[in-house]
Amino acid sequence: MNVKMHTLLALAPLLLAAPALASKPQSSNPKSAAPLSEAERYARRCQGRAPDRSGTPQGTMLWGMKGSWGPQADSNERRSVVVSVDLGALRKTEAPVQSLRLEQGRLVASPESSTGLVGTVLLGTSSEGKPVEVAFCGVEPAPEDPHMSWYRIEAWNPVAQEWENPCVASGSVPDPRVLAVGGVWDASGARKDAPGKLTLACEMGVITKCIRWGYKPWASRDGQSLAELHQACTRMARADYCGNGKSHTHEGTLIDMYDRQGVLSATTESSPGWDLSRVSFEAAWAPDGATCLARIRDGRALETLLQECPGRFRLGAAVDLGQGDRCTLQREGLNPGTPLLRNRSYTSRNSATPPAPGK
């Protein structure tokens, strides 16, 4: 198979059985933990606790983080305990670091420090607008890109009064890392530039997945920025057709994507994990959602989108996009023939195949 032909196992988590490595049990009364002093709180950061191996489904997550600090998993896909961090709000740092800046996909300390970012605490914000402290506990250069680094972080849990990895884990990724990405995403899934702020995107979220698939928002191809293609990818990965932050997918659904700029090409051969006889065109995508659809990934009728986002789509005659891709639900006032990104997927929810480890 041509190496440029990628079958992307984007939406296929593993539901975990009883964890082999469990995090520290939470109190039955989450409000019972006594507040700590600032000195005690910072002294506890980056202590290397066992990772949380909860089986929260992936595929619907934008940031890849927990939705709340409560003892129960928060299934609200539009919530996150950390949505952004402020580079100018250094709460705690190791001398001589005085400031941080983002260069492409990595953070740079000024002046340079022999310890790098380890131990640095920044002030972040949750999806509810509440402040949250985020500590950097490790830095790993990305072998696939010298302009990108992976970070291991902890955030202060005010309920349990302890530091913990805020990222949602899986069986194949028990201790998720984050990427530093310019811009801030809101609950609708829209990205906005925010000077001095950035997003720490976890491995299980689609912001990071789309970067790993090749859509690096700081990069360009043939002189064209990939930023809008990355944003279109985040809509596609979550099946956010209306561009309102609502996902329409089931975990375990296989998808294949291909784009106008030639970063990824459509898969044209079957493999053990990708059966072309069970695949069909799904939708074409722009940064703010789908431009036209042939079907909804989770199996619902196309007409349901007419109710979910009234005035956005209309049913009409089939439009031929080329390569055998045809759609019938089209964006009002938008040419469906010029999308940034298209995708195909398995047509049956029950026909999805689990991903290979690490996908």
C-alpha cells in the first residue's frame, strides 16, 4: 500500500476492564480534602503518581481532557478541566526562567534553563472559566518533528487537593502527554487566536490526533498554511457536522480522510484493518463543519441535522465531488465542490474493527 494512503483509526478506543494500574482512590466525600498552603501545593507537583486508566470513550473529545474534577466521569464533550493556559501567568518556576513563548509546536524558555520547563506552573482556565494551575513535569522532543515537543503535565485538582494528569487515558495510552498548540478552542469547537494563550491538547483528543495525521497548524504545504485544514480535521474527526461542537460518532468507527492539499490521499486498497467493500463516502468538510453529506456516521437519518442546525443544510439532488463521492445534504449558500477535506467510513456501527495498539 502506498505509504501516503492512511487508514485512520481515529474513533476506536478500548473500553477497559478493571485497571491493572489504578490511580489513588478518591474519597467518597470529594469535599473532605483539606486545603493546602501554596508552599505545600507546589511541593507536591510532578511526583509521578500511577496513571488514571479510566475507560472514558474517545472519538468525541476535542481537547482529550476530563470534563470535571468530580469522582464520576463527565461525559459532556463540550467541557474540559483545562481549555487554555496563559504564557504570561507564571505561578511557579525554576530560576532563571522568566518567560515562555511558543515557537511552532514547542515552548521555549527565556532565558534558557538547564532544567527546561520542568517544575514550571502556569495559570490556565477551564471550560467553565475557572482558574486552574498546570505544572510541566517532563519534556520529550518529538522524533517525527524537530519543531514539536511532547509535554507531561499535571493540573491541580481542587476537589481531591492533589496534582493529577488531566488527560483522559486509554489502554494503549495509560499516561497521556500533551502538545502545545497556538490558539484557544471554545465549547462549539471553534478556534480563535488569543495572544499570550495556547492550548495543551492531550493525546486522546482530536486537536492532537489531527496534528499527528499531518495537519500541523503551524506548518504549510506548497506555500499554503495548514491551519484551516487542521481545524477542518477536528470537525471531521468528531463528526461535528453543524459546527456547534456536537459529535455524531460512535467509538470504534474507522475513518479514512483525504484532502485538497495532498497531505493525505484516499486509501485505494483493502487491508486486514480496512475493507473497502464496507466503506462509503460520508462528508466533505470546512473549518466550521460539513459542507455536504451523504450520511451521518452514527447511523441517524440525514433529516435530523435539518432540525439540529436549522437553515444550515438543505436536501437536494446528488452532487458529484469526484472519486465516486456523492452527497445530497448540502450547505446553504456554499459550493459543496470546494471542501478542504473529505472522508469515508464504515457504514455500519457494528462493523467497526478495534484499532491496533497506539493508533
